[in-house]
Amino acid sequence: MSESRSQDAASDLGSGSRRRTWAELLAGRVKRQRQGLGREHKLQESAVRLLRRHLNLNDLLLEVEGSACKTLRLNQLMDPEASADLSSSFIGSALRDEASRLGVPVAVLSSRAVASSFVQICASSGEPSHRVLLNAEQRKKMSSLLEVAQYLLAHSMFSRFSFCQELWEVRSSLLLEAVWHLHVQNLVSLQELLESHADTQATVAWLFRDLCVLCEQMEASTQHTDIARAVLSDFVQLFVLRGFQKNSDLRSVEPAQMAQLAMAVLQRMLMFALEALATGLQDESPAYRAVKSWFGVFCGHTYGAAVSTDVPKRFFSHTLTQVLTHKPVLRVSDAVQMQRDWSFAKTHPLLTSLYRRLFAVLLPEELVGHLQEVLETREVNWQHVLSCVSTLVICLPEAQQLVTDWVARLLARAFESCNLDSMVTAFLVVRQAALEGPSVFPSYSDWFQASFGSTRGFHSGSKKTLVFLFKFLSDLVPFEAPRYMQVHILHPPLVPSKYRSLLTDYVTLAKTRLADLKVSMENMGLYEDLSSARDTTECLFLQIFCSFPILPGWSQPHGQAHQDVEKAIAVFEHTGKVPVAVMEASIFRRPYYVSHFLPALLTPRVLPRTPDSRVALIESLRRADKIPPSLYSTYCQACSTAEEKKPERKVQPQG
């Protein structure tokens, strides 16, 4: 009979199939049984998870107890004030008896009782405003309750999952600090609590709201600052660890859900901070305090030994990408016009503090490489990109050479294939870095001369590259600041004579634009001044200068000339030599030198008894025949007049 069955089984195979032996059939059956066991186990786990998430413990207990008695005795038993003199063992024994009477598992009943008292404590502050921290009385009650809960857990009389489900039923009543105490006391970890809720979006919304409030209260209150920082640190540590683990185990539902939740919360907090900065923040406003506290989490010691160094680095890199690509609505033309307002000094201190914190974890080479990658692969927020460049060259001295090399690579790529994106990036980056001054980055004038002023320039390869350069510079004319056009005119790219018309056409266009803006080439200073407002030292100088009478034939110097004088004196103090820019101006830009620079340098004053740097520079220029004798004589006479008036002011009678 068994033999005939085996033959029948073999004959059941589809037509055309090879008849299998009995041993092969048995082997296949064993394999299917093993696979079936695995599927059965996974199915069982999913079913239990589904039942737990949809179990309504309140309805179950009401069915058992009856609507009349409900849980009055349990509430009295677990009330922190009523049970203050009761030992944990007595409460555990009472709960076991009650569970036996009701016919429900003691762990389920205990979890419900603890959850009820937990929520009661959270709601007992009596303050109308939304809070996330406990007061001193609440902490005392919470400590007693968690001590009982730990006893119940140690004696297998407490269900973590049932407890979590009870808490999620009243999510809006929970205080963030109370939830944190569950984690610290090893009763229910933050991860276990967050994973137990199926509605990830609702959990993210709750966490985002309460974390914002926590950040506000942390800066506003000094009484609970340490606890608030600990709460925030532990939450962020969990989110970073679960959101940026490289080898997360995604075979089960919970870790994947937790990773998504962690990333979503971190994303919402960062977007909230960036939006607040974009709309403008009043110092010490609630939003200002919240952003300041949140940016404080970007610190290496926040994550401690619990998180490997690679995890924060991935988190910081991801954050930098989010900042650089946040709302990329500004066009390149906007960036060309507005970038001087995005210097380090003009960027909001909270944003520069975020950059500095990110820079502390990432190496300078990684930062420049990351900037390059983002600019090549994403649409970017130019304000954030360029303010980041400014902060980079200000805070990291080694970044100057890295940025210079990066710009050189961009130019090489741009002229190799007439790549406009690389050209735009190179000019914006180098102009932004130059805004921070020669102490951190070469001036735009020096860079432009070095890049295009010789036969080794990037543009000198062919007519095609020359046309590409002048087409690009011409397209910038309607948008860029006058100073840049002045640099291009005074220090033009080196062009072979047969292509001179390309340069001539550009110079004509730039001069026409300068004339429309009522900017004279003659008034261009010796040093770059790309700031949009005069500083207080200039205003002070004008006040002092205007207090002296204007001498015949002497024009009053303008602010740019005064700034040139101050910079020239500073260079002279450092080198002991007349600055090259001054000597060149005395030859090639004599109208500006004679009409503006010298009057600013030769401002009448009471000369010091010990010659200072200004006196020394004037004497050096006089010996080099760079000051007309008549102008020098007038200056000396004006200084003598100022010296004579000095004692007269001292003896004037007081009115």
C-alpha cells in the first residue's frame, strides 16, 4: 500500500516533470516543515503584537469588576500619599490578591495601577501653562511610585508593554521628565516606550512639541537646568544612536520604526530652528531660548561613551547637509547681490554657533569635501552655504588653503568643459572668503590677478576659454557690487592682442554700469571695502576732520580714503616699508592719490612729541618725493596752527 502511495505521489507531478525518488520527496517535506516552523513563529509574534496593540485593558477590567466598583481600591492602594507608609511587598501582595479575585493576570493589573498613579502625579502640578518638568513635590511622589514599580517588576508582577499601552492612552497628560525617570530607573527604557506605540506620526508630534517646551524652559529656569539638560541629552542620545547606526538590525519591525521616528524628530527640531532664524529672532524670546538650547546638543560630550565616534559624525554630517539645503529658493543672482550681508559678522550668532559645533567634530578636509559634494549634487540655500564658508575660514586657519585649493579645482573644471556651475561656485566662494579680510583669506583683487593676470591663468588655453570668461563676467555686471567691476577693470585678465576686443567690450560694459550707479573709477580705494555701511571709526574721523578749517585748494577726503590711510599705516607698522599699494597708486592712480589719499593722510593735527607711525609714513613718502612740496608745507603750517591753539583752549574762562 505504501509503495502504491509513493507511486501515486510521484505521478501527481506535472506532466513533463522527472519522477522523484521517495528519498527526494522526504527531503523536500522536511525542508518545507522547517520553513513552516519559521513562518509560524513570525506569524505568532505578529499576532501577539497586534493583540497587544489593540487590547483595551480598561474595558477588560470593567467587564470583570462591574461598572459599580471600577478600580477605586486600586487607586487608593497606589496613591502616593495614601500608601506612603505601606511597604512595596505589602502593595505587591494586595495586588496579587486583587488580581486573583478579578481573574486577571497580576502583571496586567499592576501595570494599570502604576500607570494610573503615574498620570495622576503628572497632572498634579496645578499650573495652567504647558510644562514638561516636574516640581519638587512631584519628583518626591514619582520616586516613591517607581520604587514600588521596580519591586513589582523584580517579582514578575509588572508588564512593561501593558504599562506602555496605558500611558499612550493619556499621552497628552505625560510630562517629559516623568517619562525620562522611567528610563533612568530602568523600569521602561525610552526606546521600549516609543516603540510600543503604533502611531509613529502621533509620537513624533508629541515629542517635537514637548522637546520645544523643554528647550524653552531649560534656558528660562535656573532651578531645574541640570535635570532639563540631562533629559534633553538622554533623548537626543537615543535619537542619534537609533537614527544613525550604520549596521541597524532591520529584520524586525521595531528597529526600523524606531529609526524612522528618531530621524523624524531630529529633522523637525532642526527645521523648527532654521525657520525661526529665517523669520528673525528677538533676543531672549521663547523661540530664541528654544533654538539656543537645541543647538547646544551639537556637542561631542552630549553623546558620551554610549555612542561611538562614527555615529555623531554621521549625525553632524547629515545635519550640515540639511542646513545647506534648507529651502533653496535663492537664485545665483540673489547670492551675487546679497552675499556681503552674509559675512561672519552679519550672520546670526546662533547659526554661527551651530556651524562651529559641527566643525568641532568634522575635520577641515571633511568639511570642505562635504561642501563640495553638497554643491555638486543638491539644490542649496546660498545664504547658508556662504555664511558657512565665512565661518569656516574665520574659525579654522587651515581652511584657507583648503578653500583655495577647492576653488582652483573648480576653476580648472569650469574652463576644461565650460562648466558654468563650477564657475559660479568658485567666484561666490572666493568672494565670500575674501569678505573676511586679508588676515584670513587673500583679497579678491589679489586672487583675481593671480588667477587671470598671467599666461598661466585658467583662461589662457584658447579663444573658447577667453570667450567663456568674459561672457561670465559680463553676465555678472547687472548684479554685482561696483567694487568687483573696478577690480576687473584695474586688474584685467591677460589677453592676447588678437583677442583684445573681448576685454575692451567688457570694460566698456562695466564702465557704463558704474556710470549708471554714479560710481567713479577715480574714487576707488587702494584696499578692498565691500562693507555696506561705514563703521564708527570713519564717522569719528569725519567729525574730527570737520573741526579743522578746510585749507585753500584742499578737498575734504571721503571715507574710503580714510580707510585706505588706516590700512596703509597698519601695513607700514608691520613691515617698516611704504605699502606697495600706495606706491603703485602714486604712479598709476595719481588723481585718486593726490586728490583723496594724501589729504586723508595729511589731516592737520597736534603732532605727538614722539613720532608715531603716521609721522614716519609721511616722512618716508616725502623722502621718496611722493608728496608735493607745497602740499607738505601746507600740512606743516596747519599742524603748527593746531599746536598754537592748544594752550589757548586751556586758559579759556569757564562760562
